[in-house]
Amino acid sequence: MRRELEGDPLKILKPYLGHWDVPDEGDLVLTIDKIYEDEVKNQHGTEIKPIIYFMEPDAKPMILNKTNRDSITELHGRRTKSNNWHGKKIALYAAQESKSADGFALRIRPYMPKSNEIICEECGAVITDQVIDGVKRSAKAIAANGITRFNKELCWDCYQRAKAEKAERVGVE
């Protein structure tokens, strides 16, 4: 089936994040999920590169170069295990870069993004206030409850799912 592509070709056709994916009106704030090594095709052939995957469902993965790796390390600590970055937010921006073919590069801000949103570590959704049994619970309280019971910040739906799975496991044993 043939269909016309609409929008910026770089945003549509490129499989990895680039400076062209940053919105004109500000930074692109994403939450790190996992980092894997994978084969990446480029002008030099095929290379093994670290790739960051994000919790936001529509976010493209990002090839992690040395500059951006160093920025995340400075921002979130000099730990030897990158899996400690899970759930950490980064703010990406398009920086002028003289070495780049088009004059720009994707870079990470040297500070934590300003946001009061709490992100569910299971599904990546924003945790929101809820009315539970007639009582309003704040997003912060819901996330704290997830940490207490399951060692991670969970939205109400993921908390309920985890609770049911735990009850099912306990009932089976």
C-alpha cells in the first residue's frame, strides 16, 4: 500500500533521535528506561553502539555517544551500572556544533529538567491524583505507596495490577 508521508522527513525517516526531533519551542524531556548495545548502520558501515530507550511510548531510541554519556553520568552520578539511570529524566536540546554536517547536534542539558510530574516506572505514564474510596489521594502519595509495597513509583493502575499479581503468586504457592 502506498501512502504519502507528511511532515519533516528527518523526523519520519530517521530511526533514532536527532536534533531535528527537539521541538522548536523548548527542550525534549524524556525518561530513561533501558540501555542496550545494538548494531547501528552509519556511513562507516555497521558498528555496535549503546542505545537508550525511553519510557515515553512515542519516543525514538537515542544512540548514546561519548558526549551525551558523560552528560548523563555527571547529571545522575558516576555509577558503574547504567541500569541505575532507569526512571531518570533528561532534557535534550539542539546545540550548535561546528563538527556536525548540518551544524547541530543532540545534547543533554547539564541540569535536571524542571518538572513536578512523577512518572510510573512500570508503564511510563504520568502519575495523577486519584479519588480512591471517596478519598482524594495525591500523585505523590500514590507513588510513595508503590515504593513501599513494590520498590518503585507506580501509577494507580500499575499498582493495582502488581497487587493482583502478588496475590495470585501468594495464592499459588
